Amino acid sequence: MRVTMTCTQFQAMKRFLLAFVLLLPAVVFGQKTNVMVMEIKTEIDTRTKRYVELALKHADKIKADLVLIDMDTYGGVMTDAKEIVDLIMDFKKPIAVFINSDAASAGALISIACDSIYMTPGASIGAATVVGGDGEKAPDKYQSYMRGIMRSTAEENHRDPRIAEGMVDESFEIPGVKKQGQVITFSTSEAIKNGFCEAQVTSLDEILKRNKITDYTIDRFELEWADSVIEFFINPFISGILILIIIGGIYFELQTPGATFPILAAGIALVLYLIPYYLNGLADNWEIIALFIGLVLIAAEVFVIPGFGVAGVTGIVLTVCSLILIMVNNNLFDFEFVPPSSILYAVAAAFAGLLGGICLLFIGGSKIADSKYFKRVAHVQVHESKKGYTSSFIKEPMVGKRGIAHTVLRPSGKVMIEGQLFDAFTRSEFIEKGQSIEVVGEETTSLKVRLVV
């Protein structure tokens, strides 16, 4: 005879098995239950995904018996939430979520992926409709993708997939749960009634107590300093400042070759810009290569190619586009699941950095030139002729003197006058070697001569 089980019955059995698994180390081996706590209390984005990934690796490292997620979020980026769900579903030990106020949108999806859900009084879960950067409902292709993820995640944990789908889709009715035209957002009691919450609790300790865990140690996961630094730099505002330093550093190095400090600052800013985005999976190899190609083209236009043309314009376009794409979680120009707000922030950061760099060049250039540091690394003293400085190497008046062409003058060459060689040039005529010449003018280091017939 085939035996079937309702979602509620399955959840009851799962709670029993979870308690059994968590008590096993204490009963069999006399060990304390090892609990790791992590927090999701910010917008779901790439930084959150990296935080969860590092937290679960830490849980593996310390051999945690249970992971508790302390959650309060209004959601975030759908694609990052999906990757967090995959990390949770692949984790071998039980994961429980403590919804300490809100688990909306992407937060609801992540909660449904956990083995157990607990909520505080007055908490809520649901409202997973995908919205754009302007807060308006996104096109149906986004909704369809989110419905599919919610449904499959709920099925995996034996929760009602129709209810999970109803947190996204308002077009259908679920008798006793939702009316057509509404999106499901459960209170704590409603979530318990419909199998989307195990119990109402007020603290993490109460979750452990409900699961008969009394002898335990808690490890609260925190990012190491290096990871905290990386998370700090994945911020559009900070990225804009780094872009400004990169542009300003390159410009002032070109103005004062060999000064070292400007180009060193630009190099450090470039590293701080690229590495955090690369480590978080945002900066693809092709985007970084495109950025360096753009910088090389700009350098070639400045140092090698005369004028400013195709290479310079192409270099600027490549550089700006690369800086923007590095900040956006696209897949080879596929922006289907990238929120408009992320693109807007990236464009704003890139252009703010560029405009700031331009302002720095025009407004701050003169002030930097007057600074003590600039005067130490650059020669800024003016050698005026009234102070005895001159660029002429001719020590006596030469106009009217005669000599012979020591080399062919076509129109420049050397002449011999009174046993001394001088650089010389003609007005336009050619003078052959050995012909007589007369000095008709002096031009700093050269003499202007004519042919004497």
C-alpha cells in the first residue's frame, strides 16, 4: 500500500529528524552541539552572496552541527539570491532561519531554501514580486523566472509550491489563503498555519531550546579584516572615488614625468578597484582585458600617434564601458536579470569619477603646481634673461662676420668662422661645402647665413 504525506506532516517529521540529528553528538559522543550564527540584515546583493559563501565555508571548517541565519531584509538582487539559495541547498548540515522582522522578496526565497523557518511575533514573509529600480513591477519574464525558483525551492523542502508561487504571482486564487489580485505576505501565525514557519520564537536561544539542544557552543561568524576591506570597496561611491584617483594620477604623471607619486596612486587605486570586483565574481576576465586595452590605446594616442583620433576615442570608450561593466553583474552583455538600479549606480559612479577627474585637472591643477610637494619633484623656477639667464651659446656678436660652409647647408649644417664651428641655417637656399658665407642673424644656438657670391 502506498503511503502519502501532507506538507504539514512532512514538516513535523523533519522537525523530529532535525532534533535527533542535533542531539546525536551530545547523546552518543558527549560533545556539545556546535552552532554557527550568521546575519543577513542588508540588501541582497553580490556582497551578501560572498558573505554567505564565506560563512558556510567557515561552518564547514569548524564542523558546525547547525547553522542559524538571523534575517531581517526587504530583499534585493534576484540572481544573487538564487546563488545564495544554491549555496544553502548544497550545504550538508541543517540550516534554520530566524526571521527577526522581515523576509521580503529575495529574503523570502532564501528563507524557503532553509530546512527550518522561525519567526518573531509581528514578523512577515513573502511579497516576492520582482520590481525594477523605480519600484514598479518588472516585466513578466522576470516574474516567470522568480515564480519558477520559488516553486522549485518550496518543492525541494516539501512546502506548498502553490503558496510559494503565490508570493510572486497575483493572477490566481488559493482558497483560504489568497484572493486573485493579491500577492501573499504571511504574518507569523499565517506562516505557521500554512507550513512556512515551524514556530513563533523571540530569540535564537529559544530555537535551540525548542529542538531540545541545551548543551551547545555558539560561533558568530564575522568577516575577517581582508574580506571587510573587499566588501568596503564594492561600493559605487568608493568606486567613483577610485576612478577619480586613477584619472588624476595618470594626468599628473604625464604633466611631471618621473614624479612617481601620481602614477603610484593611480596604480594602487586601479588594484583596489579591480580586485574586490574580481573576487566577488563581478569582473570577468574579458572586462579587465578590455579596460587595459583602452588604457593602452589612450597611452599610444598621447605618446606615439600624433594628434588625437580613432585610437584615443576608442580607448576612452573602452575604458569607460569597462569600468561600468565591471560593477554590473552581467553575462557577456546579458542584462536580463540585472536590476536597473545596479546599472544606474554603476554609470553614475563611473561618470562621477570621470567628471571629478576632469574638474581636478582644470581646477586643482594650478593649486597642485603651487604645492610644496610639486615644487620638490618638478622644476618650476623661471630663468629670466634680466637675471643673466640665456639660452644662447654664442658669446659675441656674429652678424656681419664671414666664413665658409664646413658642411652642405640644405638648409642647415655647420659653418667655420675664425677657426670655430657653428650650427647654421640659410634663409632657403642651399650652400655647398667650401662656399663663402656671411652671418645675417642669430637664432639662440644657430647662425642665420647667406651665400657670398
